[in-house]
Amino acid sequence: MTRLRAGVAGFSGYSGAELVGRLKAHPRLEPWLLEHRQDSDERPRPAGQPHPPQIPCTREAVRSEKLDVVFLATPAAVSIELTPWLLQAGVRVIDLSGAFRLRTVENYRRWYREEHSQPALLAEAAYGLPEYSRDSVRTARLVANPGCYPTAANLAIRPLLEAGVVDRACGVVCDAKSGVSGAGHAPARKTSFCEVTENFSAYSILDHRHVPEVLLTCGLEEREFSFTAQLLPVDRGILETIYLRTTGVESSDALMDVFRRRYASEPFLKLYPDGVPDLRAVARTNFCALGVKCDPATGRAVVVSAIDNLVKGAAGQAVQNMNLMFGFDETEGLL
């Protein structure tokens, strides 16, 4: 069986390290580590254990080793720098940063507060939420892996909007909590142990850069969607409690039927018809778990959506997209 050669830039970060582990377990892949930094602080490795080969992240090395696909688990600015020449070298790219998610330079400027130097690639990139974009991912040479918060939110909200059961005039409120690994590997005071432990805090209120991914994917207007991100004193996991008003829904089970119909054939959706999920339901898996509660008399409804931010919110979803791009079974290396 021919094995693809898959490079990983940013392999020492949380998402990158998770990705390397997933790729090593994938039966059709041979992972390669791409070092893009001059000041690598690689962790010590135990003797006698096999490790992926490591090469510099240069055009010459990528071509010499004949890589088929490169995953970029790098900051957005680095992804914008690396992607053009990787594509020119004939490599397909899956970017885990926010560099290519927002489609237009205007969106990028507003939410990332920076200019984008590759507008054509920004417009070209396929948004890699497989449950809603399989066809575009299969043929793409550049896939923008979704953010972790938007993955949980879009999988919970979009089916209800498509089914016409949301009273949009009342808006949708997403109360989102994440483990600390979602803030990235770089040291920062707000994510240090003493700041996080026995604490719980909100951040980026009303201007979180993941908001536009929900607006674009669900077709919501900004005035219809309120989002607050909060930091949990745990290492990984996202749990979102989403509040909305329903119309024409007679029971919680009827609301769950919307998800049953939409996700009947989806391999990575778990539905909870008699309760709601917690973080343990999805830890270290590529699943999104959904549960609902509805009060038909008032139209109030709550949807709880849970994912592992490093797997379905990052590395696992990237592998899922790679499987689609190369015609593999979507679940390979993930179940």
C-alpha cells in the first residue's frame, strides 16, 4: 500500500503534537516534521522510540522528500508566508490557523486587525467543516481547518436554522468554555498555572475572532449572534451552552429529531436524546456531542455542544479533511 508523505510545521505546539500522534497512527501516512523556526525548543525524546524524520521547512527540502500534503499548525502570519510556495511546489495544504478562514481581506482586517497579503488564496481556500463542505474539501489544494469554538457552534446551530425552527428575531446566544490548551503553546500570564487554577474567566467579549466563522457558516447576521468565550481550568475540551427561541417545536424530542435527520449518516456526531453531554464524553476523540432541552410553552431551548478542542477542534478534523482530500475512508486514523 502506497503511503502518503505528510509534513507537519508547528509540530511542537499543542495542536501540532496532537496531529503528529494522529498521523503516526494513520495506516496510509508517513509523517515528516518540518522545522520552520530557528530557535526550536524541542522536548527531549526517549531512546529506542521511533520518531518521524525531521527536515527544514524549505522549498528544496519539501520537493526533495516529495511530500504530498503539509499541515500548518503555525500562527496565521507564518501560514500566510509558507502557503504560497508550498502550493507552487505541488503540495496540498491544510492550515490549522485562522489565516484562510474568512474569505475576504475585509473580514480578515476587521477580526484579526491585520492586513492579509494573499487575498487570492484567502478567497480560494475551502472551509474544512466536513459535515457541510465535503465536496469542496475533496477537490481543494488549500483547506482552512475551522476554529475550535466555531466547530462546536456551527454543528449545533446550523441544522436548526436550516430546519426553520429558530426564532431569529430573538437572537442566538453562545456561552462557550474552553480548556487552556485552546490558547496555544506560547507562554502568557493569563494562561499560567497560578492565573488559571481555581479560576474561571471570560475574554474577547463581543470581538472574538472566531465569531465570523459562525456567521459565515450559519448565515447569521452579527446582530443575531452573541458569543462569549471563557477559560476553564482544564487542559482540553470545549463545552458550549447555546440559548435560543424556537418556533413550531412541540418537545425536546422534536428538536432532537432535527439533529437525527441531519446527522444520521455522520460518523463523528454523538446525539444525547435523554440528556446533555459533558467534556468526558468527547475527550481525546474526534466526536462532537449534542444534547437539547426545550420548553414548548415559552419557546426557550438550550443546546449543549461538546468537542475536544485539540481533536475535532484542530488535529482530528485536519486528519478528517486530509482523508477526504485523498479519497480515504473519512474515519481512517480517527476511530
